[in-house]
Amino acid sequence: MTIRLKKLSSQVLVITGATSGIGLTTARMAAGKGARLVLAARDSVALDQLVQELRGSGGEALAVPTDVGNRDEVAALGRAAVQRFGRIDSWINNAGISIFGRNADVPLQDQEKLFQTNFWGVVHGSLVALELMKEGGGAIINLGSELSDRAVPLQRMYSASKHAVKGFTDSLRMEIEKDKVPVSVTLIKPAGIDTMFILHARNYMANEPELPAPLYAPELVAEAILFAAENRQRDIFVGGASKMVSLEGQAMPRVLDKFMNMMMFKQQQKKDPPSAPDRSDALYAPNGMELQQRQGGHDSKVHERSAYTYLTTRGKPLALSLLVGGALLAAWSATRPLRSGQRPV
């Protein structure tokens, strides 16, 4: 089976969750490289504004309002793309949402809605894309997370949904290879990213949510996504922290449990201000915070570059091995107090 992926300037891309954060950044970056875009999100007004923006800069784009949790709407998205451009070369399943809170505090209805978007949205998009790409080939690119490999407290269903996305994506890839279908399947695993993630998330904690350090720029994820659109790649970790979480979770899971309990309850919520009773979110509907790539105002610095991701996507295996080995050694040394039952100094 030979998979030949086109240059971005010759591609038609479908992007879900296109009006905010990673999806928005990817859309703007892809348009700048000459790709033709089919953009999907729930907010039709924001979609139209984005399409006008891209067309004003010389790009070619189509807006298709879509709730990815609805299989019929995702199928209509695929039909609209083919009707307009004749084919699809890359399909990017990016739409997602989170909920912060202890397990007992989050209503089941909210948990089901999150899974409908984060997991079933990926399933619907992947299967529709596969059906439309079987003959001509292409790339399916699914957004997982560093939490695809390791759960974190206070985001149970988000962690579970990203685990499910990984399992589905890996299984889909094997079936596609078995059937010799010329479609590449990539899972992107970002660390914490400075997007509108926090402001879109539903919150059941006493204080406002926060993302633990280190944080990375959404442009790094967009670059990884577009790299996968042109190059067959199984997984791409965005940010060295994402790879480290995965490795540490496999090598010393109990130590990481203790670290999470010690740090993540504090680091995932701000000390001030408390969460407002009428706080808006985007779990069930857009909350008017569209067309923004970044939130800003975090407690920690946002990293604009990642040496690990750069080496991964530039094919530098020796340098990458040295970087990962050194980081693992540093992580092992840093967790010695935890392994001995002492608090780190």
C-alpha cells in the first residue's frame, strides 16, 4: 500500500472546531499555505466571519455549520466539501471541550455531552472521511491529548474521552492498513495549549480553572497538524511535556499518581477569583468567545517553540533520543523524594 499525500498548496482540508484555538490557528495557517478549506463549527456567524477573513486574504474557504456529535450533520459536512471542491485530501477532527470538577459533582448529562463531542465527533468525522477518501487517498488527523496516555484528576471525562480517541484511532489505523486503503491516520497529542480551552470548559470547582505548566502556543499544534497532512505519521506529541507525561505514566505510574495528587488539584484552579455562578461555557452551545486563538493571562509562561516536536517532525532521531533520555533521567532524579515517601524540596 502506497500513501501519497499532496503538498498543502494542492490540498482540500476539512477542519472541525475551526472558529477557536487550535482549529482557528490551523485554518489561518493552512490558508496562508494555499490550501482550500472546508470549515466546521457550531457558530454559523463566526464561521462566516472567518471565511470572509480568509477570502479577503486571497484564500478559498467554505463554511459548513456542524455539530460534530450529530452523525447526520458530519455526513452533510463531507458531502458539502465534495460538492464544492470535488474531493477531500485531509480531514482534521479537532472539535473538543472539557469539564472541570470532582467526579461526584459533574452531572451525567454533562459527561455524556462531552463524550458526544470529543469522542463521537472523532468517530463520525473519521468514518465519513474514510468513505470519501477510499479511492483517492488522504490523511485523517485526530486530536488526542497528553491525557490520551495518562489521566488527570478534576478532568475525568476529558481524560476518558481522549483515551477513547486514542483507542479508536489506533484500531482504525490497523483496519485501514489491513484493507490496503491509501489513507494515513495520525493522532496529535498536545500538552497544555494556550487556547480558549479554559473559557469554553464547564466548571464545577469553587475557583476558576487553570492549565498546569508548561503551556505551549497553538501555532505549534497547527504546525504538527499540517505536517501530518503532508507526511505519514503515526503520532505527534506537541510539547516535550506531553511525551514526558506519556513515558512517566508507563515507567512509574504510581509515582506519577502521587505527583498528580500532590500538584494537580492546586495547579488546575486559580486561587482567585472564585468561579462566578453565572459563568458561561461552550459545552452545549457557543458562548460568544469565537475567533480567538489564545486566551492569555495564564499563571505560567507560554512556550512558543518545542525542541522535542521540532526534532520529531524534522527527522532527527539521534538528537531526539538524546533529548528524551536526558529528560527521563532528570525526571527520575526529580521524583526521588516521591519514591522515598518524602515531599520534594
